[in-house]
Amino acid sequence: MTAAGFLEGRRLQMARGVLLQCIMGGYPEARFYGSDDGDLALVPDPAHIHRLPWSQQPRALAICDADEFSGESSRLSTRGQLKAVIARYAARGLAPVVATELEFFVFAPNTDPTQPFRPPVGLDGRREDGFSAFSISSNNGLRPFFSEVYQCMAVLGLPRDTFMHEMGVSQFEINLLHGDPLLLADQTFLFKHLLKEVALKHGLTVVCMAKPLAHTAGSSMHIHQSVVELGSGRNVFSDEAGQPTATFRHFIGGQQAGMGDFTALFAPNVNSYQRLFHPYASPNNACWSHDNRSAGLRIPASSPLARRVENRLPGADANPYLAIAASLAAGLYGIEHKLEPSAAIEGAFDVPQALSLPCTLHAALERLKGSHLAIELFGTEFIEGYIASKTLELTSFQDEITPWERRVLAAQA
């Protein structure tokens, strides 16, 4: 939209079906978004109208809500779903607090998708070949790129906690400061958009796939969650003596009850399960533990004031609005129904069958399809539409023959 049109308050409309557009560009059957495919109103959030600092031509971006013309939020909107979850907490006098950790890779341009991604050439003329995890000098070869990333974050008002090189080759992680879940989802979305745009300026490619490289750690989007009382700001996971509360246990119980049904929301793509198939630091289970990274739900070492639950299942490819909404909705369900968690696990462990999670997109979609909990928390319209869109993507993947199949199976008798 032109700046003049935006400032005049002209309404921007969009077909409802766009909210179910799959990643290849197609759409499920119209019955999933209304047979007439009518319009929605895109209503800009005044707190999120941003001048884009990386653009030479003056441009701005406005994060919008997708609303029906009646003023109600569209049930197909993931941002609207997150706002509804936050409202359910508020109705109980509570407010969730979250933080996200986002991992990503920085690669050289990849013009041939049949070839593996490669690290970019650094200032020293060489490509990184590993052994740089957590190094303070590991991103020197990408210093011009990261310098502009930091500058753009400041302009967009994106506060960062820590930034580090992760375990993969040319893999990095940012920790965003904890706060209101909707704000953190907006910030995570803006940061991913910023990364890709700035990378293009520097002749680089930023990839937020869950598993872009074989034999290398994948990229996650861990979600740290706590709950406070409205008004006082007291963390309801800790009592006055600093001990964990029943609410804390019930929140974990709810997370466990929802993780299996919601796996397709946390791991939305075929590639997501490449990350989860290799469980090191990417646990595909609903177990919980104190400071144990092999558990899907980790309780980080912290003071009672900062007691929180880290959901380690979502990948970097997850929709931040939907992943945060699903995780918080499951926790609130546990609080409301006083669900008790399983016993905390310690050290190396075998995952109980009841706490194992789907390990393919097909299995995850089948689990979601049969979930009464998902319908209760997100509504039939959203869940059925989401499954329809993701089924299109899975079918598209299965219509292709991979290089592995040609390489390994062609010579078989």
C-alpha cells in the first residue's frame, strides 16, 4: 500500500484463503476457508509499524491482525489464536511470560537446491569448517553482516539478550529478552524477516530450516515460559519459601498432555523431523527434567523468581505465534484441570511409550487429526484448515524422488 493510502486509514483486505496457503503456493479446498473465499480486514497494530532500515527506498512494515468485518479475529489467524490464549490467562488473573531462543544458519548463496548448503567465504578468504561453537571470534568472518543486523535490530526496537555461535557450521543463536508472549512472537517474526533481508544485501543466505545440514545439529526455537499474577507480577511457579507450587506442576502436566497432539504445530514441515530424528539437544519426547537437555521439557537452573519451563520441541521453522500459543494453551489446560505430571527423569533415560512423540509429519498430522484437545483449544475451523494445508505439503514432498533413493536403491535387484 502507498504511504498516503495507509495514512488515510484506507482498509487493506485480503482473501481468507491466504491464511491457509501452503508453502508451495497452493491452497486446500475452499470449504476449509469458506466456499466464497471472502475477504478479511488487515488491521495494523499501532505498536508495530516499522520503517525498514535495510531498504534503500523508504519503506515500512506493519504487523496486522486478520479480522472479520464484524470486528472479530479470524479463527484462521495464528496471531489471533495467540491473543485468545493470552486472554484466557487474563480471565484467571494471570499473565504468561515467554522468551524465545532462535537458531539459524548463515550460508553462501545456494542456486542449485540439489547441492548441499555451504558456509560463506569469510574475511580471511576461507570457509568455516567447524569447531567454532561458542567462540567469541567465530563470527569475525561475517562481521559486516552481523554489524548491520545489530543496527537494524536497534532501529526496530528488538532488544537482544545474548548472541552466540552455535554447534553447527556457520550456525548462530539469538536469545530475545523475556516478556509478553504476543510481543515476543512479533519480535521473533520481525527478527527472522530482518535476518533474511540483511543477508541478501551482503550476498548471503540465512536459513531457518530445522535441519539444513546432514550430520550437523539442527536449529530450534526453544520457548521459555513462566506465569505471573496480574498486578503483583509474582511468579506463580514459586511459593513464598521459593519452592515449586502446585500450579507449576499442573503447568508441566498440561504441557505433557498437549505435546504429542500438538507436535505438528511445533514441527510443521517434513524437514522438522530430520532434526527430531537425531535426538541430541533436540528431544522428541514429553518427559521433563531439571536442567537436562535430553528432556522435551527442561527446567533450567534458576532462582525461584525466574522458575520457568523450557519447551525444547519447536524448531526454527515453526510459526512463532502458533508455537507459543500451543505451548501456553497446553500449560493453561493443565492448570485448569489440575493435571499432575509424570515423575521427573534424571540422566540418560528410556522414553516411556506414553511420552513419546510422532516422528514423521504424517504421524503428527494423524495425531492432530484425532485430537479432541486441539479442537477444544483452537477450534475445528483452524485445526481442520491447518491439517488440510499441511497435507498438501506432505503430498507434494511424497510426489518427488530424492537423490538418496536414486543413489542407493537404483542398483538393487
